[in-house]
Amino acid sequence: MMREKTVLGGWSLFALWFGAAISLAEILTGSFLAPLGFMQGVWAIVIGHLIGGAILILGGIIGFNAKIGAMTSTRIAFGRYGSYLFSVLNMLQLLGWTAVMMLSGAKAADALSLSLWGIENLHVWTIVIAALILLWIALGKQGFTRLNVIAVVLLLGLTLLLCFVVFREQEIFASPSTGEMSFGAALELCVIMPLSWLPLIADYTRFAAHKTRGLIGCFSGYFLGSSLMYTIGLAMALYAKDASVASMMNALNLGFFALGIVLLSTVTTTFLDAYSAGVTFRNLFPQFSERSIALVMTLIGLGVALLTPIEAYENFLYAIGSVFAPLFAIVLSDYFLFGNTRIDETLRLHVGYVFIWIAGIIVYYYFLTLDFILGSTLPTMIVTLLLFVTLRKGVRTWTLKSH
């Protein structure tokens, strides 16, 4: 879809990442913060998104400087074979999230159509969402840029309407904490969302026309959009007393506008998963077109959404996602702290770094057992960074090479 000579301006990247952030997943995750009460919840949202967004942009800097996708950037620390391993894991999670997001959006649209018109057909809504994603991809760079900007303007208008309806209920601002959730657990939910895009962001910043404007566009688009969605989810949960997105939308009596938010937000977010699956696939097989593979990945995701019990797959997806926090702690440390900017094109695997990465995954699951004020993802990245800085010199010669 986007060739190497393609450039995206700061506004296009703002629209891209604002559209990515306007999603049902963000609203739903924000609703989980309701036990904190409104003011503490907002503090967790802002602090968490500042931390996660800052780390996210570091991955974007590598993409811009080297003009490579996110999975190709892992060759810097892990070698070419290492990037193949992470590409397979990333394709699995992107394909899975494509299916999960399609089905989540279809379920919300189905519930809304039932309340609006008394009609429900989950499979039809799933196919409609998949068709819109295919359209986004098939239009190519010029068509996609225009369509995404139009969609984001519409989403912004619908979101402002949603804000007006939600925040006119003054009592939610005074809602106290119930003590059922710690600030650390809430912060984890806020940090982990921007960090979940680390395996994707370089796929898009590599096309930025200007470094500073492009990175500001990415950060501000995602920070504003995601923080707003979290806050709306928090407020809706406090108002509707229900964590279901469809129930919350119905409680606000937004009708057709709610359906528009569901469809557009699902498409502008899930499109990135499908397209980045194509980019990741090209790290393994560079002879294929990113756009063609993205179209195929969308169709496979549609098949998974229609034919499998996707709820059981979500835990597996979160498990895969947990590998990327320590992974990028190593990649970012090697690049920014040690100045290793060389893309290793030799067929080798840096085994010593893999052991540090595995240790980071173990640390992540250990932190999950703790009620730590900084959550799990951020301290895992910090511990992994410290391990890497301490052990790098001793293990960097541990490599497997092809003969």
C-alpha cells in the first residue's frame, strides 16, 4: 500500500493515530477504572498515557531514522534470525487482534441494531466491518489518507457529541474511589495500551515527511485520542453502571450516532493491525506486496472471527503481547544507550540477548503477582533494561551463525 518513497505529513500521522486510538477497546478499558472514581481515574489515564506514549515514540524514532518497519528493527539487537522469531509472534498477535476487533465491533453494532431496528445478525456485521477494512487497504496511499482524514473528522464530531452527553451528568465528577482497584493496577491498564502499539509504530513513522512534525503528530494523535476514549469509558461506566460498550451506548440514547462510532472506530483501529501484519510478513518474505498480504490477512482474520470462539483466544493474545515489553526494552536500549544503529543482515541469532529477553518475560509475570504502584509493563522494561546494560558486554558474543 505504501512504498518506500511515500511520505506522510504530520497531520496525516495525527489522523492515523487518532483514528487508531478511537476504539471500543479503549472505551472498555477506561471503564475498568471506575472503582478509582473519576478524578483518580483521570490522573491514572494522563500519567499512564504520558509514560506509554513517550516509550512508544522511541520506537517510532528508529523507524524514521532507519526507514524500516518495527519487526525489521529488532535485527539491530537480535540479528536476522531473531527478527524472524519475533515476526512470527507479531503476525500471530496481529492476526488474532484483527479477528478480535472485528468480532468486538460486530457484537456492539449487533446489539445497537437490535435496539434501533429490532434486527440482529452478528455474521453480517462482522462481514461489513471486514469489507470496510479491505476498502481502507485497497484504496492505496492517496485514497487511504483522504478516507482516514474524513473518518477521523467524523469520529471527532461523534466523539464530541459523546462527550457532551456523558459529561453533562455532573454527579460522575464527584464519584469517589471504592478501594476495589489500586492506582498501580489502573496505571498498568493505561501504560499497556500505548505500549501495545510498539510492534507497529515504526511501520508508519518510516514514511514521515519530517521527523519532528511526524513524531509530534503520532504522539499527540494517540495521546489525545486514547486519553479521551479512556475518560469517556470511565465516565460511561460511572453513569451506566455497566461495562458493556453496547449497554453504555444504549444508556446514553445516542442511537444511530453510536452505531457510527462503533463502525468507524473499529475500522480505523483494526486497519492498522491488518496492514502491519503485511509489513511483518515482508520481513520474512520481502518479495511480497505489503498491501496484498494485508488484504489476505484481513480475509484470514474474518475467517477466524466467523468460525472460532474468539473469547478463548484473547488470553493467548495477551500472553503473546507480554513478550514485546522486554523485547523492545532491549532494542531501545541497544539503539539509544549504546548507539547500535546497524541493521544486522547476516543470518545470525544473538543468543545472549535472547536469554535476557526470556528473563524479562519471567520478570513480567512476577510483577503481575504484585500490587505494584507502577503496574507490570513499565517495571518489566526497567528491569530488563538494567539486566541488558549489566550483561550486554558479557553476552554479546554469544551468537549462532548460519554456514
